[in-house]
Amino acid sequence: MLVNAVVLIALGVYGYFSSGSPTALIAPAIGVVLLGLSFPVKKDNHTAAHIAVALTLIASIAFIIIGIRRGNAMVIGMGIFSFLCFDMYVLNFILRKRQRDSAKL
């Protein structure tokens, strides 16, 4: 989650300074929220984890759609990277669930 947050912040700030468009600051804002949520997630806060996963999914879909509409490869890249992170979050949830279930036996 930290890596995704840093990537969104870095690419969004770069996009802002290269284009001057204030909408480029949406990605860093999402990155800052994910950065803030990453610390409670490390302490096994399930609510924060679910919020972060939902935000990552929504952001990845939005970035991919907007990037395709505008023909912006950097925005598409942020969307694909966020979607890959979303996949890793879900796989981690599944792995933890299996580990908890096997520990109960």
C-alpha cells in the first residue's frame, strides 16, 4: 500500500508540474489518503483495510477510463499499477483467511 501511495503521489505531482492542470492533484490526494490508511492496516485494522481496498479499486478504474479517454499513458499506467495493487490486496486477504481457517483446525 505504501508503494502504491508513493507512486500515485510522485506521478501526480510530476503530472501537475508538467501540465499545470489542478486535476492532476487528484492522484496525490488519493495517495496521501492511502498513505494515511497504510499505518492502521499494518496494525490489522480491518475497517481501514477495506476502505483502502475499495478506494484503490475505484481509483484504478477511474484512472484507466480517464487515461484512455484522454490518451494519457501516465494516467493509464497509474490505473494499471493501482489495479495490480488491488489484486495483491485481495490475494493477501484470501491468504490470511485460509491461514486463519487452517489455524482453527
